[in-house]
Amino acid sequence: EISGYLQKVSAPKDTDKERLLLKYSAKLTVIEKRTDFSINKNTLFLIEIENASENDWEQSDCDWLRAGCRVYKDEASSKILLTEFRQELPQKMYRGQKIRVLFRIPYDLFSKGRYTLWFDLLNEGQFWFEDLGHKPLGEYIEV
């Protein structure tokens, strides 16, 4: 099982992974990363998401696709999952379609130190795309 701070989901069985890999494949790219001091200090990440699968994605009772960010505290010997952020995706994303989502990571949630952020997609309550074998997009912030 894969434990998250806000949710606990079971990884798909190996027999399901090949089928799911065809249906859920994405490419994530950081378009912009900047620090914002307008109200509180935040780091803003503008992420481009491309549906790289063989089919369209459509939200339903069985599929609730979202963009997610897992935040880990970098410690000397391990990484500790602190929190997760979510951003909604459109009701339908066509094969090959690209969209952009904005993640605002507020510094006031964290103590001083270095943090690793892993951006990925997930089918809420079922699996993260990483569970299927996709590599999430990694970034760092220093608080």
C-alpha cells in the first residue's frame, strides 16, 4: 500500500498496470517557477499537462482525475511526506490535449529547510500515475 498524508490508496496489481498504462499516460512540464511576495511568501509552479495516453480522459463516477503535488521534507536519511496539494482537471481532456495548472505552495506551512515536490496526476481514491510506472516531475524549494 502507498500511504499519503491526506489519503491512503492501494497500488494497482501488476496485471492491471499494463492496461492502465495505456489509458493513463501523461507528460508534465514546468512552464514557470517563481516566488510571489504579494501577500505571503509562496512559490508558484505553472505546470503543463499533456494527455499522452491512447484515449480521451473524461471525469465520471469511476474516474476523478486531478493534478497533485506531494511535498516531502528532506532529512539527512529519509524523506518525510508532509502534505499534498490538488488541482482540478477539465471535465474532458482529449488525447494529445495540453492544459496548464497553477500550484501555489505557501511557505507558512513549513519550517526552514529544503523540500522536494513531486508533481503527478492521480485518479482520486484509486492510484497516482507513479503507481503505474510513470515518473513524477520533481522540483525543490528552500524555505
